[in-house]
Amino acid sequence: MGTQSNRQEIIKEVVGLFANHLEQNGYRKTPERFAILEEIYKRDDHFDAEALYIHMKTQNYRVSRATVYNTLDLLVNCDLVKKHQFGKNLAQYEKSFGYKQHDHLICVNCGKVLEFCDPRIQQIKSMMGELLHFKVTDHSLNLYGECDGACPKTQS
């Protein structure tokens, strides 16, 4: 998803946005919070808080589990990270700044998440907004099913 220099530019931009958000809301700008942000923006997948915490620990970052969870909440609040509940209790996250609107296919067996983008969904949003005199500002479309033949949970 993008070149390395493009990724670095995005990281630089989100660090600035996050710093402003922390400052405006009276939060401390700690190195741990920025390390978490950068690790998220190096990823191209959906992840849960525990997986991020374990990843940070294996990379020798000195972060606590509470810091990871609290930082994720801050990042969701300033729209740099999107939080999803894909039909189970475990929340999953993904970076959101600089990434186009997309929707999800979720396997009910293994939890695999696939992203897709179809311009017809934008057309439906616009048409429904006009018909019902409603200004659609955001949407979330999650389709649930089973991996087609390659699901690790259905292999015996």
C-alpha cells in the first residue's frame, strides 16, 4: 500500500496531527504513544490491541498493555485509527488517515478480514441520502460469510 517514502510522509503527517490532538486536549506527548502510532502506520492489516501489544514487546518497546489500550482510544478519538467490532467481542483496529473508504468481508469461522471497494456503494449512499433527505457522512459495510474453500478452520 504505497511506497516507502509515501508511508514515511503519512507517518510524519499523522505524528503532527496526533501531537496537536494531545496538546489541545491536555495529554502528555510521550515517546510510547508516538511509537504505538508509528507501528500502527507501518502495518497494512487489521489488528487487535493484544496483538499490537505483543508485537511492540517483541520489538523491544517499553510499553505497558494499558498504554497500548489507552493510546488506541486516543487515536480513535482523533480519527487516526478506526475501531471495528466484527461480530465478536474482540475489537479490531486499522489505520484510517490517508486511506480510502472501504468495506469488509469477514469469515465467521477464522475471523479473516478482506477489504474491498466498490464505487456502487458510494452511488447507493448518495441516492439514499437524496431520496430520504438525509446527509450521509460515513458508513460501514461488513459482509459475513465463510472463506471460499481455503479457510483454515474448516480444513481437517
